[in-house]
Amino acid sequence: MTQFVLAGVLGLLFAFGAFLVLRRDIVRVVWGVTIISQAANVYLVTMGGLAGSVPILGHGPPDDPATITDPLVQALVLTAIVISFGTTAFALVLTYRIHEEHGTIDLRELGETGGES
């Protein structure tokens, strides 16, 4: 049951992110890419396994080593979240500079100016 709920939520996140990427506003495009990135992270964690014991072996070996959750997936997703946060912040700063230079963040209006200042 949990897998079906997560699959539905992931589908909705990907769909909402794609919807935002197709908008004319640069800020919405940035947020769409961010939502798609986070949906991919949730997908990776889901595929890494939700059930299982912690990977810390404090009081001896576990009864069944196959029940331990793989910590590599969690570490990679944590790294991806940090990198995504940095790139989102950078994209939002670039959006602010575009607004300062051109007075708009509408992609069609920016395309019509053709790079003129």
C-alpha cells in the first residue's frame, strides 16, 4: 500500500514540476526544476528501501544482515539536496539580475528583446 501511495505522490510531483517548467515566468521555471529534482530524490530514497534497520551496528551484528537499509542511497540523496539548494539559490539570484536588467521575468518578453539592454 505504501508503495502505491508514494508512486502516486511522485507522479504528482513530477507532473506539477513539469507544469511549472512550461510556464512563462522564470521563477516558476526555477521552482519547477527544483520540484522535479526533489521528486527524483524521493524516488531514489524509495527505491533504496524504506523498511529495514539502521545501518549502525552498535550492539553486535544483526540477526539478518539483509534487513539493514543501504546508507549509500541516503548519503547520495543528502548530497543531491545540498547541491540542489545551491543551484536553486544561484538560479534565483540570476533571475533577480535579469529582472534588474530587463525589467521583466517573462520568457516571451525576454525573447523578443533578443539580448538588447
